[in-house]
Amino acid sequence: MKIGLEIHVTLNTKTKLFCACPATTAEPNKNTCEVCLGHPGSKPFLNKEAVLKAVKLCKAMNCEIANEIIFSRKNYFYPDLSKNYQITQYEEPLGKNGWLDVDGKKIRLKRIHLEEDPASITREDSDVLIDYNRSGMPLAEIVTEPDLSSPEQARKFMKKLLRILRYLDVFNIDGVIKADINVSIEESGYKRVEIKNVTGFKDIELAITYEAERQKRAVSEKEEIKMETRAWNPGKGVTISMREKESEADYAYIYEPDIPVIPVEKKWLEQKIPELSDAKIQKFKGLGVDEDDADIIAMELELAELFERVSKQINPVLAARWFRKELLRVLNYNKKTIKEVEMDEKHIVELLELVDKKIITDNTAKKILEELIVKPFSPKKYVEEKGLSQITSEEQLKKICAEVVKNNEKAVKDYLSGEEKSFQFLVGQVMRATKGKANPDVTNKLLKEEIKKNI
Ligand code: ZN
Ligand code: MN
């Protein structure tokens, strides 16, 4: 199977690509002006921020970057396109010949270019509603060679792309991420079928899976596979024939006469990009962190960077376990990202030191972490002030264990007749009596000793 993707992502600039309208969500048709409404005589002017962000993206995707920025008009009629042409890059894209590594395979990128988004169209009963807020929003279009060979690989590619977009902070999360997908199979001699405008990750994978199956079935039933454009119906989970494929010649491209050819400046190319997720994962694995934990911690740049700072001061494997399980759990629960909390590495290192030295139990540490996310403080002082150090003294715990065994005859009997759950209940009683501070290993040992005495 050969799969190629053309992905459109909205860049997170303050204003649109060719006018000063805000690139934010607003009530329909509020963010508009004569340029993005396509009034005759209005003149587009290029947004530098969009160019800088697109250059960053090209760099991160290993592209050669053009010396000049050249725009063209792609001509076609549709109600979402008030000028009857879309300003895009055609002859010479901003970036070309890039690649992205997926599962050790180089997926080649044909091009990355800048273009404006058309308006959005929604249908309500017999009405067609057009919102020109989206008209002129800055898009980066990323076109791969047909190097992907399965729906899962396409999903992995998309996942990787999204991570890069987030690491670079160039992606507008409220904007579109939509793809046109080329799918062809060996059995048909790789006759190219295009699925237009598939929105969202899950649907991209589903559409490819469906389309490959459809083509295989057609070949086996001796039906002809046409080169055509199909639409994805997400509700029904099928692709539907739209039209025979138009060729690029149908768009009658011409150079855009209203925007000059703009030389790409050296300092645009020298923009720094952060170390990317793949490199971070390798680095974390080198510290002994397992692959799954490394992958999850590298999901967000801020989280990965925080982990790097913490792991310089504390056992990385311990830190990775706490990041992946507890830190993410508490962040999710509070619906926060690491960027939005005040807590920093100082607090986490102090907390994990208390865990590492077995001064507090895991349970106590989890509770402290829950509070740290809300408002940071010194975990060490907190533990001292509240007397939360764990109890490891056998002498102290022995008394409590003996008491618990004496007061819970039934549970002891059930445990002795083979009910493991009853033992956990007894442990729970010790924890309750010590406010969760009893060392679990010592407690287990002492409880068993006390029970033996009672046989
Ligand atoms: Zn505008
Ligand atoms: Mn496009």
C-alpha cells in the first residue's frame, strides 16, 4: 500500500496571513476586512510572523529552505473563496526535500508551503452559511511522498508531526488540522485515489483503512479502480466518489502580482528551535528510563524540560515513574498543563528526595504533590511541621499491629482461611491508625508475625 498525505495546519499567529484581522475565534464574520473578504482593489500584505513560524517548521522537518518567497494564485470558483482564487505557493515552496523518521523509516516530504485558508461553510437545513473569519487564516501545507505503507504508520506520522508543531509552538489548537490522503494499492498497479478533507487523527486512520479495503475488494471483483477524488463520510465511515481527479492545470496558476518576491533573510534561518521529542526520548532512555515512560514524558516540551532538570538532581528512573504516573495524574485532575502551574523543579526534587530516602511513604508524597500543584511550598518543611515522616520503628508499629490483630478477629480468621483481601484490610487499619505514615514493608512483616502468634 502506498499512502501520501497533504496536511493543512493552522499556524498560531496573532493576525491573518495577508491582513491585520485577528486570527482568533470570534462570532461569525467579525474578524474580516476588505482583504480577507476579497473586495476588488484591496491589497494583501504578508504577515512576517507566519513566515518565521513556517521557516521553523521547515527546519524541524529537515527541509531545504528556498531563497525567495513567491506566491501564486490558484484559481477556482467556490462560495468560500470570495476572490475566486486562493493565494498559495506553487512553483517554489518555502521548504522542500525534507523528511521525518517513523519507525526507523525516512518518510520523505515533498514540500511545505504557506497559503491562506478559505472561509468555512456549514449547512443548516436548506441554508448554506459562510463564515469569513477563517478566510485568510495562515496555513502551512505539508506534502509527503507516498512513502507511508499502512494506516498505523500514517497515524504515527501524524502523531510525530503534531508533537513537532507543539514543541515549536507554531500550531493553533483551535484551527484546522485536515488532510487530503492519497491511497493506492499494488493490486491495482498503484492507481491513485485521493480522499479530500479528512479532519482529525482518528478519521485519517479510519479513512485510509476503509479505502484500502475498498480498493482490494474492487480488484478481487474485477472492477476497475478509477483515478478519482473521493469524500470521507465520518458518520457512515465510508468514502464516496466525488469527481474524476482534476489536474493542477485546471487551476490555471499565475504568479500573484500584488505581493512582491521576498528574499528569505539569513536571520530568519538562524532562528533557534528546541531539541525535539525524538532526541529527548533517546536522552531519557540513556538515563535508564524505559521507552514508554520516555515517550510519555517527551509528549510536551515543558514537561520534558522539567524532567531534564529534575533528573540531574535525583535518580532518573524514580523521577520518571513519578512524572509519568503521579505528576500527569494530578495535572489531568486539575485540568492544568505544566506551563500553568507555579511549582518548579526545586519542589519536585525536594519531594522526591523525601521519597528516595524513605522519609515519607508514597501515599504521603502523592498527597503532597496534589497540594504542590495548587500552590507550591517546601515539602521538607511541610513534612517536619505536620509530622508526616513515615514510621519505620518496629517498636512503635508492633503495638499498633498487635492492637489491630486483636480487634479484628474475623478478618484474621478470613485471612488464615486464604482470603488475601482480609490482609489488605488489616494493613488498611494500621494505616488508618498512623494516618498513612506506617512503612508498608515493616507493617506487612509485623502483621504477619502478630497473626502467627494468634494461631
Ligand atoms: Zn482581514
Ligand atoms: Mn492547500
